[in-house]
Amino acid sequence: MADVYVTGHRNPDTDSIVASIAYAYLRNAMGDRNYRPVRIGAINDETQKLLDRFGFEAPPLVKNMRTQVRDLDYDRPPALNSSVTMDLALRTLQEDHLNVVPIVDDNGLLCGMLSAGDIAAYDIQTMNENRIDDLPLFNLLSVLEGSLVNEYQVTRDIISGELFITLPQNYEDQALSNPDAILICGNQPELVDHAIESKVGTIILCRADVKPEWAEVGGDTIIISSPLSARRVSRIIYQALPVDRISQKREIVAFHLDDYLDDVREVLLESRYRSYPILDENDHVVGALSRFHLLRPKRKQVVLVDHNEAAQSVIGLDQVDILEIIDHHRLADIQTGQPIHVRNEPVGSTNTILTSMYQENGVVPPPKIAGLMAGAILSDTVLFKSPTCTKKDIAMAERLARIANISLEELGKSLFSFGLDKDAKTLFRTDYKEFHISGQNLAVSQITCDDSAALLQRSEEFMAVMRERKKEGDFDLVILMITDVLQEGTHLLYVGSDDVIQQAFSAVPKDNHVFLPKVMSRKKQIIPMLTALWG
């Protein structure tokens, strides 16, 4: 069953990360599918502190959701070792209806490709040949369904020589004194005795009686008994050679599971092969890819939590199937190819919505999950002081705290007491989002703390980072919100138009700074004011 990825937005905050973990747990607990929490951005200090407290690792980082080779319904043919016979390879191709089979070395690494055409071309080539060199004895016995007559006397495991086929009416004319010979004969005991006496290198008995004394023949003579006819042995003996002799080793085009479909298509347009090996991260063969596999690729399946805006979502969103959206922000611009479940509620935290979903489905979150979710609600509602906070947020957080047996007051204080010794760029990126409003490009970062004075002393560092971001991203306005939970207000630093700030917030800025009392929410108190101004 394919994985379903649950992801929050870029530059994820605590609510976003915890929502992906909590929702994946809920769906897995309900036995629906294999839901996996992932993230598409770095973990900030606040979130890491919460994860550490309750013993969770951060969800794995996914850089994009573009369709990869691993998403295709590719073939999984057997990979043959380079030492197996051409006979086995041909039977494998025929029985599995394959065009080509990968050849691997003793370490499982790709070393060649073999097709039925390669074997046919070699068979035609052998029609003009009458010699075999360096043929492994094990291979020959397998192909001839044979056994060693003088098994305990054999001292070599490689066979080489010129092929001779003897018939009852002309065996006296055969060159029986050639030690570098492979003699194929029928039920001709006198000829065999003569060949043994002449020290012929290899004797193949086809549907022949075996004299007991032949088992004691030593030296370099090898005697093989086969139930096959002499005619058949003469035809298939070349197929006992290892596939390594004829497999294609040059210009092998292979793909890895993590290769993107867009890149694969470009390579296929420039190559002529019908099938291509697929390798895993250790370069082991796991499958084979043909052109028709690209016609209907399986798209990754994704659930979006804590956002519904394309600019904030994962790269490659146009190549996935969005199954659900669970969010508490305004509806934005994400489009889907089919109807989906959307749950959007005007509450302060996505985890408040998820707590309701746990209740509705009769699933009690484990204490550690409940503690995470309570912390996420406290984070997104800024200790219940944000204007986005509702009675439902408070009730759900209290319910989760009882399950987790924790104090909301103590947990909240620990969340916003974090180190401010990181560089300005890292702090600015802690909770950063981009918006596109009526043709205007806007970037807003928010740092929530209990000591804004220390951060304001570093205003010039932040301004330098913001000016650089404005230039790189071609933004009309870049804002940093330093939200102080004790002052219950926000110090707003910005790079852009003074008039826009003054008109949007009815405040006179000074030196690109203004304090906005009672302003705690980017979603409800910053973005709507700018939207009204620009709209």
C-alpha cells in the first residue's frame, strides 16, 4: 500500500509539525492506510524543545513531492548473477515474458544487461564456430542435466576444447587422440574406451550405458553422462557459457528510485533501449523501467495540514494527489483534480481541530501525543492571548493536558523561553511565510518571546537580513514581528513603504519600527490589514 504523506507548510512552526504527527497517528490508529508525517522545512528551536520533551523525533525532511521512479508501477524482473548460464537466462526471459534481464555481480551490483536478441545473435555466431573456451564445469552439468561419471577423480573445473560429434558409422575416422577436445558420443563403449586411452579432455555420453570402470578414470579426462540426445547437446552446449560473456556492459542507462520523472523522460527521448534497470540507494537492482510505465505514473498522495496556499506548500504540489486539507487559515489558491475532504475551522490552532477529530473517531491520543498537541495549541494561540484564540482552543488544550498529566502554565512558559543567541538570519527564518496579495509580494516572519528588549537591540542585524531578503525575493514589503507574550503586543520591523505601514495599522513608524499593542497574530491582525489596504 502506498504511503500517504502528511505535511505542514514551509518554514514550519510548532502547530504545523505537531499536526502532521498527530494526524498521521490518528489515521494509522484507525487502520486506514500507511500515513507518514513529513516536513518540508527546518525545525525551529521551540518545536525541537517540545519534541524533545515528549520523546519524539522530527518528521523526516522531504524537499519536494515531484513524481519519482519509486512512484511508478515498474517491473520487478529477477536479476541474474553474471555466472549463470545463458540457458537459464533464456528460460527466464521466456517464462517471465521479459525483453531484457539485468545481470549483477557477486555484490549484487549491476554489471550488464541481457536480452533474448543477445542470446540469439550469439547462437548464430556459434554456427560458424567449433570450439568452446573456459566453460565452467558446473554450468555445463546444469545445462546438460548431466552427472560426472568419474566425479571423485576430476581435478579441474574448467572445460575448453574443440567440439567433435561421433556417430556409430564413422567413429573410426574421429580425431580421438586430441587432449584438447570435447567429444560428444552416443552408446559407443569401444569408442569411449579408445578416447579414454587417448586421454581425450572431455567426453560427453548421450543416452549411453556407463561402464563401472569409467568411474575410476583419472588424469585430466572428464566424463559426463547426459540424458539428452547428441544432437541436442551439440545445439545447447554453447548455452552453458556464463551470461557474463555476452551481456551488454557498455553504455548501460540506469535510473535510481529517487530520480525524478521529468529527468527520466529526457533521458528516454535520447536513448534507444526498451527497458532500463532501476537501482536503489545502494546501487542494487530492484526493477526495470520501460517507456509505457511513464504513461500513467502513480502520483504521491498527500494530506495538507495547517495551510492551503500553494506558495506555502511543498515543491511539486502540481504532481501529487491531495487527499485532504485540515487548516484554520483563510482559503487560498490550492486546486485539486477531484473532490476532497476539507476541514477548515476558525480556531487558533490546527491541533484544536485534530483534537475534535480524535473525539469524533473515538481515539484517545496517547499521553505523549496529547502533550505535543497541547503544546502546539499554546504555541499557535500565544498562551491563549492571540485574538485567534477561541473557547474551543482553551477547552481542547485543557482536555489534552489532563490526558498528558501536565501543567499548561508550565508548558507554555517553557515554550517561549528559548535562547536568542542564534544569528539574525536563523531567527528570522524561524517562523517565516510568504504571501501574494493583489499583485503585491509580502514576506512576514514572527518571533514570539518573553523578552523583546534583547531582540530589539539587534534591530540592525535583522534589518540587514530583511533588506537582503527583499532584494533576493523581489518583495514589496518584508516584515518581522517580534511578539512579546508579556507585553501582549508586537514590535514590527519592516523594509518597504512607510505609508503602507502607517495606513494599514494607523500608527506612525519611526526608523522602520512601530509597536502594535494587542497585536499577536500574523494571520488575523497583520495579513487582513494589508489585504484590505491593497485590495
